[in-house]
Amino acid sequence: MRVSPLAFESFGVRGMATCIETDDVKMIIDPGSALGPRFRLRPHEREYVALYESRRRILSAARDADLLSISHYHFDHFVPNFENWKFIWSSPEMAEELYRDKLILAKDISENINTSQRKRGYMFRKKNIDFAEEIRVADGHELEVGSTGLRFSEPVYHGPEGTKLGFSLVLTVETPNFTLVHAPDVQGPMYGESLGHILSQSPDLLIIGGPPTYISFKLEDEDLSNARKNLVEIAKKVPKLVVDHHLLRTTEYPEFLSPVVEAAERSGHKVLTASELVGEGPRLLEARRKELHEEEPIEEEWYERLEEGELGEGLEEG
């Protein structure tokens, strides 16, 4: 199994886009990326460069992919079919390029979904149904492609039990010799049943979204405590653990992960970020937004051109 992270906070953008290739299938899990509001400052030019590059990686990987999967309808996990250069770097043309002729396994919009995601999911189907090969409900779905098995969980909470943020899907990709689990936005996991499902899959590699400690003032202490405790349990049992996404929106993430890393080391296991999985150090841009604006101020005219969609490939680094 070949695992290629495409868009994560450790690459400077919001997302968990991951390309998986086996002898039987090539797929992209959660083929989206985005930026977000922070510190009452607009994203820095370096963040937009990272966003542009992440979108280019996703579109390039998708050209010969057999299928795409979407765990839930937050804009850092799929590309919507409207124009937005401020935070998402999306357009109808870009969405069609991504989804055309693809089998898409996506979160059900009829149940276990909140209102905002139901609306987004409805529009996603409406806009893409005519040029996608098929849009299939993924919740609890299993698919065999040669010797590769895909197993989607039933919906799990997007964080703690009862959260208003809705639900997400955990995906297991299994070959005869290796098992990967991709667990987006479980935020730790904070919820015990999410932990139980993940461990029941016996992954060799787990890619998981950590808790959003950068907004700890909005969270219950018990939920953050559960996230850390559950990650420690995972680290004892999973040989290679990739923790990224929400947790890496702060430069202080190593402090939160310290007991997790210690538990992993005692078991001979590893804890990594997505960038470290491919041998690169974390590039935390949103977490450093204040610092970046102070060191490299951006002129107002640059943002005006950005919002008009005029920068295009001018964002390409170098």
C-alpha cells in the first residue's frame, strides 16, 4: 500500500486529503483543502501558496484515481462547486475536473447529519450527479476491489458525543498484508465508540484528526482529557500513528502529544505528523499567521487581486 498525504495542517493548510494506492485501486480520501479565519487576520500569502499547491496535488492525483471518498461536508474535506478564492480556492470548473467520471463514496445526507452539512451535501449531489460516474452512500458501506477491501464505519461524532458539528465516517483500507485506517475529525477521538471502532480495525497505520486545542476555551476539560487518554491507548496498540489536522493549528501541539509519544515509544511504536510520514518537517502556517504578517506584510492590492481570482498560477512558489 502506498500512502501519500496531499493536504494537512502540517503542510500549511486545513485538510486530511490522502491518496491511497494498492495493487487493485487508487483512491483519494477527503479530496479537499482550505484556509480558515484566525486571529482576526486574513491568511498570509504563504498560506495561499500552500493552498494552491495542495489543490494542484489533489487534482493531479485524481486524474488517474478510480474513486474518491468524502467523510463529511466541511469545506476542508471536499471541493465545492462554487467560486471562492478567499478560503477554499474553488470553482465550478475545478470541481468538475476533480469529480468527472469518478465513483464517489460520500456521507449520507438523509440521516446522521446536521443542517449545514445536509445543505452542502445536497448541493454536492445536485451539481455533480450528471458528470460523476456514480455518487454512492458510503455510511456502513463495504467494497471489495480485487484483494483490497474498503470498509466505511457507521457515522461517528465529529468530536464529543452530541456535538452540533455532526458526524463523520472512518474508512478502513485493507490488503492481505496491511491495514490503514483514516479517521477524520474525530478530534482525538473524544468519543469512546469512535475509539472502539478504530481499535477494532487493528490498523498498521492510523491517520487521525487530533483535538482542536487552539480553541480549548470552547471545549469541555473532560473532552480534551478523553482525547489525550484515548490517543495514549491508540499509541500503545497501533504501530504507526499519524496525528494531524485540528491539533496542528497551534505550535504547542507537541506538549499535548507528549504522553502519547511516550506511550508509543514504550511499545516500540511511532507518532508522526502527516508531513513527517513523508520525511518533511511540519510547516505550520495558520498557527504562525500573526508572525508571518509581522515579518512579511501583504499589501491590500494583493488581496483585492486574490478575491477577483486574478492571481492564478502566480501563487506557484518560485
